[in-house]
Amino acid sequence: MAEFRIRKSVPETVRKGEVFEIKTLVTHPMDNGFMFGRDGKRIPRHIIHRFEAIYNGKTVFGADWHVAVSTNPYISFHALAEESGTIEFRWHDDNGTVHVDSVYIQVI
Amino acid sequence: MKRLLPELATEHRGSEAEGCGEPFGMRRFAGLVGRRQALGAIVGGTAAIAALTAVPIPAISSSPNMPEWLAALIAVRLGSTEFVEGRVVLEMPDRADTGLSVPMTVSVPDSPMTDADHVRSIHVVTTRNPQPLVTDYYFTPASGLARVSQRIRLARTQQVYCFALMSDGTSWMTARHVSVALGACADEIFLPDAKQPVDGGTS
């Protein structure tokens, strides 16, 4: 499997009480288990089945992904700015690993 | 009638229920017909699609007749059968060139997202994908706005349904018809020495 690369985009500063957009994009094959490789064998399912965003220890957004999510899953969602802190992203892989990344957000 | 190699036919038989083709038996059918006939069917099918798409089809924003199996699936998974059309908005292109990556945005724009009244979850389901479930989104009042964008796979032209559950117990839905020119499973066709029947993708 290729390297798991994460791209994320959040505003540098937000005002308190403001709703801001968070965008993430990761590299992942998201093999849906229906495709056949060049050897004629079925490629087993290998997807990220859950995504979570945790803002200052509190889960603000969660998503269950099924096989119909595209390769290199991109997601854009929103959060309400309450206080400065970290937003942690968690991608739960089918192979058991949890890819974790976080970003600092400053609330003014 | 020239048949495909028997070992291929047996290989398909085991996979028909979960293959990328039509869920019930279409793959087996494709595995057993001759190449010439399959080609004829493809050409005929393409012509039929061309004939269909040549007629301007009005954009179907919602479907009044949800399939029974979908209603049953939703009742089991979401525990609700009383869905009212409205409030939840599903933004997708009416036509997609490729089903591999179709942009999709779901939202409930008029929800205040307060502790008393917020969107609990949004669920996206398709009618003719090999696996109907697409995504489930879970929100909290701290989400601020119930609006999510993602890119999804569509195996063929079909309806996309979107269901939203609110904290006050109400349930809302919407549906949208999306035409897909080349389905998400079409890369099978382009494999060198493709051993798979060319049934995925367009229909």
C-alpha cells in the first residue's frame, strides 16, 4: 500500500461562535472488493470505514464510510468555534490501523 | 453457440451475488452467452442508451415510489419509516461522466443546530450499487452546520436517496436521479486480456 498521506485545510484563525469549514483529503486505495486485478483475482476489500473529528476532546463529527466512497477520500464538514485548541482527525482502516492527525485552530 | 471457458463460468458463479454487475444473476448470464452475442448485446444496449439519452429527460428531483427493499433496509438500519420529503438537500450533478468519483453535498440548511434542535445523522443510500449503503454522517450541536461534501462511486445510472434524522424525532428524506455515462466498475473492461464479462458500467 502506498504511503498514507494526509492533506488538511482549516482557517488559521476564526472568531468565537463562527462556523468554519474543515477539509481533509487522504491517499487511500479504498478497494471496494468488487474489482479484479490483472491476474484475474478479486482484490479484497480494503477501505477506511470510519472517520472522526475530535475538537478539544469532544467528537464533533463522525462518518461511517462504506464501499461506495471514492478512492483518496475527500471530506468537507463544519465545526463551531468555541475555544482555541486542536482538532484531531481519525481514520479507521479496515486493516486495524487508526491514522491520526491533528491541527491547531486559534479562536479570537 | 461459442461459450467462454468453463472454468471462467464456474468462477463467476461463485461471485454473482456480490460482483459489480447487476446484483441478481446478470453476471452469470454474461458469463454464459457467447462473445458475439455479448458484443451484440453491448452494441444494442449502447444504442438503446443513446436513444434514451437523446430524448431530453426532465431532471427527476425525487422519486415517489421507493423500492420496497430500500424501505425495509431503512426501517431496519434507521428504525424509522416515517420519512417526509423536504428539509434535507442533496446536491449532485444530474449527469456524471464517470461513476468513479461523483461529487456529492448533503445538508440540512435550515437546522439551527442547537442542543434542542439539531440534525442527528444523515444517511446516503443508492438503489443500484452492488452495496446500497454509501455513507452515514453523525452530527452534534458543535458541528455548527449540517453540511458535508464528499465524492462517491456510482456503478450505473440510478437514484440516490438521502435520509436525515433530527433530534426532535422527525425524519426527512430526498432523492435524486443521477445519470452515469461510465460506471464505477468499468475499469474491468480496460484490463488487458480481460477475463471478466463486460457487463459492468453502463445500463
